[in-house]
Amino acid sequence: MDDLAHRKFTGRFCNAHPDKVTAAAIEAALKQAESALTHGRLLSPSEAMAIALGHGRGKETLFSIARTVAWDTGGDQDDILSYLGERYPNYA
């Protein structure tokens, strides 16, 4: 249980000490989320649902960032999403 941490965002247990690939992916995702927030492109889940019919092109959600970074890096998507949700709870 020492290697797992309960994540308030998901209610799940995620690796408290992610491997190097996932740790690097988490940092990349956090930077991408910060950029999206700074440039007004980060959507909350309710905003994403409201514009799901194509009006949100060019915008991001924490899930879309986690998914893309995980695909690009091989990092664990669930861990990445958990860290993003903790950093940006209003967008979780």
C-alpha cells in the first residue's frame, strides 16, 4: 500500500511513485494543461459536454490532455489524469 496513493479526484488508488516514463508524462501533461488554461483553451467537463457537437475544436479537457500525452509517451493515462485533476480541480 506504500506505493499507492488515494486520489481525491478519481477516488481510485494510483501509483504514488510513478515510473520514469509516467513521471515525465505527468510533467508534460501539467505543462500542456497550464498552457491550455493560460490561453483559454481548457474546458471543464460540463463545458465539454455542452460543445461536444464540434464547436469546441481547438479546446482541451484534462482527459484529452492525459490521453494524448499517454499515447505520445507511453505513460500511464490514469496516473496522468489523476495528477492533472489534483492540479486543476475546477476542470476535473
